[in-house]
Amino acid sequence: MAGIRVNTGVKRIEVNDAGEYIELNFADQSMAIRFYEMQERIQEKTKEAEKQLNESKKDNDNIRKTIEINNDLHKYIMHEVDACFGPDTCRKVFGNIVPGADLFEDFFNQLLPYFEKGAEERKAKMAKYNADRTGNV
């Protein structure tokens, strides 16, 4: 038997000069949900960190406390990105650092066209199955 192969929509995106890739599966219907849920968790964690920073300022804590809160927040974001896009995504994209907000923003901005193209491709494929074309009501 020859077998079948289904195009699952996985896009391999090169993310560094070492030739490493991350993979985005636009056929996975849960991908967009995972992405938006990740964003919501990051926003919530950011609010918590801002609250901690404000409390730290009131108590006249030293600069070290501010740095620790900021570092913990960005480690949390790394964990969320790896959970959403696959293990070692942050290491592959940023190297062996704890990236700051500007690097995460750059990463997400560069991913946006892939999400947009994936959505367009899904829409075009689904257009083949609309009610007018298939004769359904």
C-alpha cells in the first residue's frame, strides 16, 4: 500500500544563524487559543510585577529587589513562550540570556506575518467548501 500523507500545515521558521528552527502548526486549531491565552497570562503576570514594583518603591527597597522582580517576570515570559511554541524556543531565538521586553516584542512582531499568512491560507482552503460552492443551504 502506498500510504497517505496529510499536510498538517507545519511551517518551519529559521530563528538563528546556527540553522535552528521553530515550528508553527497553523492546522492545529488550538494554536491561536494557546497564543491568546499565553498573552493573557503574560498581561496578568505583568500587572502583578508592576504592583510588586510599586510596593517595593513605597518600602524604599533597594535596586536589587527591582531587578529581581523584572528578572522573574521575564523568566516567566520565557516559560510561556516555550510552552506555546515548543521547548527551547527562547534559547533558539535569543540565545542563553533572559531577554527583555524589547526582544520579546521584536520576536512577536516578526511572527505576526506568519500568523496572518496562515489565516489567509486557511480561509482560502475553507472557501472551497462554502455553501454556494457545494450546493448546501
